[in-house]
Amino acid sequence: KTSGRARYEVYAGELDQAVQQRRALEHELRHALNASEGLELVYQPIFEARSGALLGCEALVRWNHPTKGRMPPDAFISLAEERGLINQLGLWVLRRAAEYVRASEVPWVAVNVSPVQFQNQDFAASVLNVLDEVGLSPRRLELEITEGLLLQNSEHVQQTLRHLRASGIRVALDDFGTGYSSISYLRTYGVDKLKIDKSFVSQLGRDDEIDGIVKSIIDLARAMRMKVTAEGVETQEQRVMLENLGCGELQGYLLSRPLTPERLIGLCIPQALG
Ligand code: C2E
Ligand code: CA
Ligand code: CA
Ligand code: CA
């Protein structure tokens, strides 16, 4: 009995520590957001498969933590979602990305939207408000949402998507193939682009079944007049296969890693001159 109790206390102590660490991290993230300090965006270019031309870019958030160093988004997005910071973080990212493309030659920027942020009643209005304040045309913004949102079959989601798209913003379905969206959801909601998840792309050429799935996603996109991007393209073999299957847009380490804003501008110069 006593040993059982001792074990429980050790366990509770560890739990306590984890809770405290998370609370400290929350506090630091709140500070970073309020002071606009330590957060930054990198931009991964997206290219046209056929011509290799730069089409646009995806903004990806980074946090330079005061002691832990550079933290990947997977380490703090869910914290922001749980602790009520995701709206502020999401709008910070949107504003920063919008200011960046507005002042650059990059045609458009894609911004990731957390489903928690999307649930907010005035999500569409707050996005349009930021574009208005920054002076960026809605046609130069793409929002990346995930399949889970469409599953909820909610009036809010449907209205928000309609409102955003009617204003000229494009909507892409991120990580496509990993969720449960069906053709009927795609038809009901209407999106402009499918992004084939990198877990499929990485298996291309190694697994006939995966090859078939990727081909059918590309065919589905064409049939429904959506664009299609393959993410996580890492090898020449994947690139050639995707091109042959008719995938319009490519993104991945083979073409370019996410870049600092300065380096992405550097990429645009030959295009601007030519
Ligand atoms: P995601 O939206 O699927 O973004 C693609 C992720 O794949 C990025 O990781 C990118 O750096 C990485 N990647 C790009 N090309 C390749 C490749 O060829 N191979 C491999 N293995 N990986 C590649 P990152 O930047 O760590 O972002 C992770 C996730 O965090 C993102 O996945 C997205 O869901 C989320 N995220 C990033 N920025 C934001 C943001 O501003 N807001 C929200 N809500 N989520 C964000
Ligand atoms: Ca994304
Ligand atoms: Ca993705
Ligand atoms: Ca992903």
C-alpha cells in the first residue's frame, strides 16, 4: 500500500512539472505575441510543375525561444490552440505575410489556418479587415485549411468559406488524403485547391497503391476544376512522376526549403528582370 502511494506521489510530481513547464511556455508565447518578439515567418516557394516558374509561397511560422532556441510550429501551435492564443497568433501571421507579399514580387502567399481559429464567429471579417489595413488584394492570399473542418457539416464553416471565396481569397485543403473528406463534402463546401499530403508523395514510385491514389487525387482535382499541389517533393523521381500525372504545382525540399523573406526576394529578381 505504502509503495503504491509513493509511486503515485512521484507520478503526481512529474505531472506537476509538466503542467508548470507548459504554463511557463504559455507565458513566454503570450509575451512573444504581445511584444512581437522572437516570432518570425519563413516562406517556402511553390512552383509550376511544367515551367518551373515561381507561383507563390507558403508562410511558415517560427519561434526563437529565449532559452530553447528555434522551435518548430508543431511544438507551440497546439499550445496556442489550447490556451486561447491561436486567434492572436493566426492574425499576427496573416498580417506579417500580407505585408511581405504586398511589398514584394511574389504573386501570392498561402497562410495556414488552425481549425480552432476558423471556428471564431468573425474569422472571415477579421481576415478581410487585415487585408484592408495592409492594402493587399484578396486575390494574392490563399488560406490553407484542413479536412477536419469540412466534416463538422456546420453552417458557420459553410458561410465563412463562401464569404472568403466570394471576396476573392482562395482556399486550399491542406494534407489532403489524411482526413476523411469525401467528394460530397468537396462539392458542398467548394475549395480552390487540394494539397496532396507529403506522406503520399514520399511513397511515390515505391508502392503501386500510393501511385494510384495520387493519380486519382490529381484526376479528381481536374474533374472538379481545382488546382493541385504536391507537398514534400524531395526527389527527382517524385517530381517526374508528379509532372507526368499532371500535377500542376510542386513544393518541397527538392525545389526549395523554406526561405527567409530576404532570400525569397532574391529568387524573384531574375523573374522580375526577365
Ligand atoms: P504543413 O502546413 O503541412 O507545412 C508543411 C511542412 O512540411 C512544413 O513544416 C515544411 O517546412 C515541411 N516541408 C516542406 N517541404 C518538405 C519536404 O520536402 N520534406 C519534408 N519532410 N518536409 C517538408 P513546418 O514549417 O515545421 O510546419 C509544420 C506544420 O505546422 C505545418 O504543416 C502547419 O500545419 C503548421 N504551421 C506552420 N505555420 C503555421 C501557422 O502560421 N499557423 C498555423 N495554424 N499552423 C502552422
Ligand atoms: Ca500548409
Ligand atoms: Ca501540408
Ligand atoms: Ca502536414
